[in-house]
Amino acid sequence: MITGATILRHYFLFPVWALCILPVLGGCVTTGGTAKPDTAAYSSIDGQYAPALAGEYRILAALMKANGRGDIESLLRRKAADAAVGRWSLPETPGGDEAQMKAYDALTGALMFAMSPENALYLARAQASYDCWVRVPSEDGCQRNFNKAMQGLVPPEKSARTESIFFADDSSVLSEDVHSTLAAIASQARMNKGFALRLKGHSGGGEQNQSLALRRAIAVRNVLAQMGVAPDRITVDGEGHSDTILSKQQPEAGSDPKTHRVDITLEPVLGQAI
């Protein structure tokens, strides 16, 4: 049986972030520092997720029986029995099917970051449908049910993680010392296909300096793309407004250096069809 630790190896985002997979571990595994789990919240979520997952496996097992797939029915009933007593396996790693690989990335990310009482049933349906889809690729209903379940998820408030890159006064040129940070972010983004990057530029001087803020964000986006992150997975807030990019820049002298930055948010992509 796959353990919760298996998935955690693939979802270390930034070195000091705490990562939790709630129903499996009943607590937090951290990549640095310490974290205290909310025991009551874990108990409530686990109590909802386990029976929901068992129920979804039973429904699919009955479908496989009706379709003459006794082998798959037996597998799903074993998974249902495990889930009913609080033991459950993480999603199986797919073969070479591209759609299933995308589904695996999306589902494992959601299990880690979107587990909540309101998402328990959707996640259970998504996991059971995914397992059915991987085992019986010809069963179109399993893929459709997976997509519908994923589209019903509610993104959790604390699922996103943010890192900031700082700039010199009046500049949108990246300094050499930030490239190692960007390389680490790009590496994690490439490995975790269930996540996307959102960039927001900031500047001193308030509203009048949105041009500089946007140029900074675009500079970061260009470097991340050069480091192998697909451009369609990077969103720059405010991009597309020509009046902003061409507006007159105001000097930043005297402003707080902490405002001379770009915030990079790595957030799970939920609710998308595969």
C-alpha cells in the first residue's frame, strides 16, 4: 500500500514550507521548522473523507460488475473495504497516457492542498473515478466523473505559497543573486504540473508607477520561461493594459525598498477538466 510519505516527496514547494496531507497522516510533515496540526480539524475531515471514498468505490464496483469486469470489481471492493476502516491508498501512478498523467498531478495536488469538509465528497469521487479510469481506460464515464468532481472543488484559502523577488530602485533588471531562487521555483513548477504561477509586480510611488511594477513582473516571467516553465502556466497580473506599460515612470527614491518587488505565487490548479 502506498503511504502518505510517497506523495510528499513530489510536493516540496519551497524549502521552509509545511506540507500536510490530512487524512493519511493526521498531522503535518514539514520541510523545515515546526508545525502543530489542528487535531480537531483532521479528525473531522478524516471522518468525512473515509466513508465518502468507500461509498464511491462501492458505486464503481457495482458498475464494473454490471459491465462484466469482475477483476476490476474485486479491486474496487478491496479499496472500499480499506477506506471504510480508515486505510486508503493514494492514486496509482499512471502509465504513459498524457491525460491520465495530468489527472494524477491535479488529483495528488488537490488531495494535499484542497482537503476540507466541503471538498471531501468531491475528492472522494475524483479519486475513485481516477482509479477506475486508470484501470479501465475504455470506460469513458470514469474520466467524465473525474472531471466533474474536480470542477466542483473549492480552492482552499491557504493552498497558495508566495515567494518575493526584490529589485533595485527604479529598475526592472534582475540581479544575479536572485537567479538561484528563481531556479528553485522553476524546478518545483516543472515537477508539480498541478500548479501554476501567478506574478504580481510592485513598486514605490503608488499608482503612478504601475508601469515599473508590470515590467518587473514580465522580467521575472521571461526568466522562468527560459528556465523551462511553460508560459501558459504563468500569469502576470495587469498584463495586457497598454496604458499601464507605457505610462510615465516616477522616481522611487525615498520609497520603502520592500515595495520594489515581484510576488511569485505557486497555487494549485483546481477545477480544470482533463
